[in-house]
Amino acid sequence: MAARINPLVSATASPAILETRAWLGAYDGSKGRPIDLSQAAPPYAPPPELLARLAAAAQSPSTALYGPVPGEYALRQAYAAHVSDLYGAEIPPARITITAGCNQAFVIATMLVAAAGDAIILPAPWYFNHKMTLDMLGVDARVLPCTAEDGFIPDPRRAASLIDGRARAIVLVTPNNPTGAIYPPATIEAFAQLCQDKGLWLIIDETYRDFLPEDAARPHAISRDAALSGNVIGLYSFSKSFALPGHRLGAMTFPAEFGAEILKIQDCLQICPARAGQAAVTWGLETLGEWRNSNRRRFGERAKQFRLALAQIQDWTIDSLGAFFAYVRHPCRGLPAEQVAKRLAVENGLLMIPGSYFGPGQDEHLRVSFGNLTAESLEQLPARFRL
């Protein structure tokens, strides 16, 4: 008799990046080099000083040993100072755990707050790894639709109508992946109040917050309100702003009284975060502020360039643009987004992610990660978008 695997895993969708990149294998190169706008990876290298510290830490015998389960205290302390300054509130290291990227932070948060059969409210379009995680854990992803007409900003009143005895949390991603939408502080705070009133958790993924416009207001004021922050878990990634996605470092912020429960999960998933990267990022948090801000400005300029390029293409519409992403409406009415995206990849060497990979009702859209555009590819973009 053949052995079986967990049916929840086999029923979960395949990773979108791996699946779509295979399409480029059928591209014949007739339009020039492929333009890959699928993955949100930094298009620049870390600064030499950061790489030098990574190398030095990797060569130290001490970093080859197990480290603290919640992460090195020096990094937790540096990150605590960073978020305390960012949010204008005192956030001590005891409320912080370092993780293997933001994806692991989401897995930990989900395992902490929900059991199989429970429900978590997930705004759609959603980040596909969040949906995959819930599916594999047997947690019902309850859809909170967001529309282009509303700027893809979720509505707390609509979310309230989805809450019942099985609901355990609401997830927000801001700046958003896939749409790039930046949620107003008042909206985030309204969700925090809703979760406080209903006894739910609010899980906020702020992976892309370092790419908010420089003149943006504080992302939200939840941390300044002890009552609201008691139901909030914040998720973050060092990958994007430090250009270190391969080193898999993220962080989560949570009410201190749940630290021991989080350590149980972390100890089983990873034991301790990778140590060399932690040493380098600790230095970077304290030193690389201007370098990170220059990259923020670079992405802001790239967003403007993408908007100008797409304006040259008839019938394509940018429905949302911000941080790392644009969410564009394709002109092929009635055709599934996957079919449109695959055709662009195979015929034009232009790779984007179909909106249908981000939830129901998204077949009119494609997600663009515009940070990977170069001066050369920007010039070619109008021709590549033509079907």
C-alpha cells in the first residue's frame, strides 16, 4: 500500500513565482532579453560595508554555534529602538522575535492564534504565501474583498460582517502586496479597534514599510495605545531594505506576555535565526539610514517612470501603484489573467504574475514588481506590453 501525504498540502496551490517563471522557458528571445517583473527582489546589492560584516560574522566560530531562540539580543535591541522611534512608542526587546524572513513570521503568528478549523479574515487580493500557509494549516481563509474603486483599501465595516465564533484574526498587508496600496493610518487603527472590540488578533505585515514616501505620515499610531496594541502582531522583513533576501531575516512584534508561546513555535521551526546575517543587520540598522532612504527615493522614482511608460500603451490601466508594486488592469476582457500573463511571457518575454493567483475576482489584473526595471527595459516596456 502506498503511503499518503497530508491532503491539505497537496490541495494547496503551487508557489506562484516558480510556476510563472517556467513560462519564460518557451520565449524565443525575438523581442530581446526577458524582462522579469514577477518577484519583489531588490535590484541592487547590499553596500560593501554590510557584505564585509556578513563575511566576518560568517568566519567567526561563534556564529557556527546555536544562538538564542528569539534572535540575538543586540539585533532585538536595535530593532526595538528602530520601531520605538518609528511609531513614537516604547517597544522593548522582550516584545520582539527575529525570524527566517517575514514568511516564517506569518507562519508563527498563524500557529499562535488559530487552530485547524478556525478562520482568519484575509483581504483579497492577498499575498499568495499567506493563503498557502492558511490552507496547509487547515485554517479557513475568509475573503474580505477589496476593489479598485476603493483603492484596494479594506473596509473595517465589511470585515465586521465576516466575524463569527470561528474567526480568530484579521490580516492586513501595508504597503500592500500585490496592489502596492498604502493603507491610511486611520484605516489601520479602525481595524485595531475592531479586533479589540471583538476579541480578535490583528496581524499586520509591513514588509514594505521602508518604501513609503519620505513625506508619509507615521504608518499608524496603534503602538501608542496600550489597549489597541494588546491584540496586534506586527510582521517585518529585513530582506528588502537591506537587499538581503537570501539571508532570510524578519521580525515580529507582539504583546510580551505571549513570548514564551512564540518561542515554542520558533524552537520547532528553526531553533534559532541564522546568526551571521543578524550581526550585519544590527550594524546596518544603526548605520545605513541614508543608504536605505536613497533606495526609497529610487523606488519612488521608478514608480513614476513605470507610470509614464504604461501611459504610452493604449487600454492598459494602473489601478494601484505604490511601494514595490503596481496592479494593472489588462485590456483582454473576458480572458483569464493567467492566459494573458502567459502569452506576454511566451511571446514578448515579459513576466508578471496573474491577478488570479492573488484571490477570487482578480482575473482582470496583473501584478508588476517595477523595481526590477532598468533604463533599457523601461524603454522597451511599451512594445513588450502590446498583445
